[in-house]
Amino acid sequence: MGQANTPATRDQVILLAGRVALGAIFVKSGLQKLLALSAFAASLAQRGVPQSSTWAVIGATVELVGGILIVTGLRTREASLLMILFVIVATGISHRFWEFAEAARRAQESQFFKNLSIIGGFLLLFVTGGGRFSVDALLASKSRANKMAPEQKQDSEDIRRAVDDGMQDLRMKERR
């Protein structure tokens, strides 16, 4: 069984898929809001948000950048906390279901609980981090490699060469 088929690798692929699924909605929505900033600011003003033009820029930027950080797995834990805060604020502004009647109430209640579920996803991502297939993991592996003392690097290279030589010897024996 190859390394690609191990349960740990499958878990990491699932974590990657979860990160992409969780972050994609924020990338799309944040970009749309930035491209129609005045409309977004007007919607915030209608909901009673003061200085809505300023908050529109901040909100749309946080949504887009936060989504990109989640999708790529860069600063995943910090981005998860940022996005939890973003979703709490957005939910408090836009999905106050208790202020609506009947059908509108049900629709807003559904959006409220969808956002609660998204917060749950970000909490899980905060705990797990970005996983093996993230920019965080790539940067950590480069950092560990750079922190190796020269003698450790040489030892590591010697071990790699010895393993390669041993594997080559085994292949030659198998051919005989």
C-alpha cells in the first residue's frame, strides 16, 4: 500500500477539501462585495450600520482575504479566528431572525443557523490547523530544514545516501 492510500493521507485530503469548501464561499462573496462596494455599503446603511462605506471596505476585504487564507491554509488558525469574528458580526447585522415575521423569519433563521454551522467549521479548523496540504505546512517544513545545524544536515544526507545505496543493493540482489 502506497503512502497516498494511508488513512492519515486520506484524512489530510479530506481536511484540504473541507478548507476549500469552507473558504470558497467567502472568497466569492468578498470579491463580489468589493466589485459592488457602493451597493454593499448601501445595504449596510439600510441595516443601521454607521459609517457604512468604511465598514463595507473592511468587511468585504476581511471576507475575501480571510477566505483566501482558509483556502490556501496560510495562517490557518489565525484566519479561523478572524473568520469566526467576521461571521458573528455579519450574522448580527444581517440575520436577526427574531425581528421578522413568518416566511421571512424562517428564511433568516435558516441563514442564522447556517452561519452557526460555519462557525463550527472554523472552530474545528482552528483546532486542526491547515493540515499537511497547506501553506502553513510548507512553510513549517522549510523552517525546520533551515534551522538544522550543518552537522545535522550532513548526517541527514549521509543517512539518505546509505538508504539509497542499500536499496540499490537490494534491487541488484533481486535481479540475480
